[in-house]
Amino acid sequence: MSSPAKLAIEKSLSSLRKYYNIPPDAWYSYLDQIKRGEHPFPFNENEMRCFFFSECLEIMRKGRFSKPYQISVENKEILEGRSADLALGWTDIGSFIAVELKRFPAVEEVKEDIEKLHQATEAKAICGFFLALCDATYDYRKNLDLRALDIEENGRHSWFAWKTIKPKHLDILIDALIVFLCPSGS
């Protein structure tokens, strides 16, 4: 990659840094609200996206982000023919933070989505978050080897974290996963 192109990407990613904390902060707030019964457990991914979107908006409002807020649902392409569930903070060269959400996915589905998001971060110089609510009885922590997908537990260009919650009024445990991916050249 030429030096001016690399500088443009670095500048673009730098302008997105103020958005980096929104997805994890919104995710953990959302999980806490599910646990306390302030948000019902989502029936599907659309409902999950709506609740998560509202948490992102609340963080942006409290953080006094410029309006109109740079947040959208399913209108930013991450790979040919595939849009992000949610996008934050787009730039002049088309970079943005992509968020993918899954509710009770199969392990193979998680792997496929993370691999696609990983490809998108390398191809489009975006950062991405993968967020999933998983039934804890399926033991995703054991059956999903994130390190085999080139995701470090606490790395510079990728990280992941698990949190187990028990939603109020439900008799199940939920393993919540968050994965962060950024281009390895950033």
C-alpha cells in the first residue's frame, strides 16, 4: 500500500476512535438491564438490535456527540451484498464501525459471521464488533475456539470477552459474547 493511502486509512481510523467504546459500553449496559429485568430478553435479532441501538443512542446523547448521530441500521455494506446490522461513525473514505448481532446462533454460524467480519475489517479498513447472546447450556466457551479464528483474548487488533447473565424472570443462563476486530495494519 502506498504511503498516502496508508496515511488516509490511519487518519480515517483515528477519527473513529471516539466511537470505539460505544459498542462495548452499550453492550454491557444492555446486558445489565436484561439481568435486572429493565429490558425484556429479546425474542429475535431484530428486537435485540432495537434495544442495543437505543443503548448506543443513549451513550451518544450523554457523551454530547454531534447531531445528527452517526448511527444507522443495515445500510452500510461490509462485504459485497452484505450489510452490517448496525454502523457507527462513518468517514469520508467509507470507514465505519460495523456491529453484527446474533441471538442463539449455532456455533458454525458464529464462526462464519466472525470470519466475514474479519474479512470486512481487512478489506474496508473498518473496525467491527460481533455481539451474541448464547444459551449457556450449549457450552459455546468450550465449543467455539476464537483463537483459531485469529482473535486474541486481549490483543491490539482483536479481543473477546464472555459474560454469563441470568435474565430476570427466565430460568436460563445466557453466555454473552463480544468480539472486537480491527485491521491488522492499523
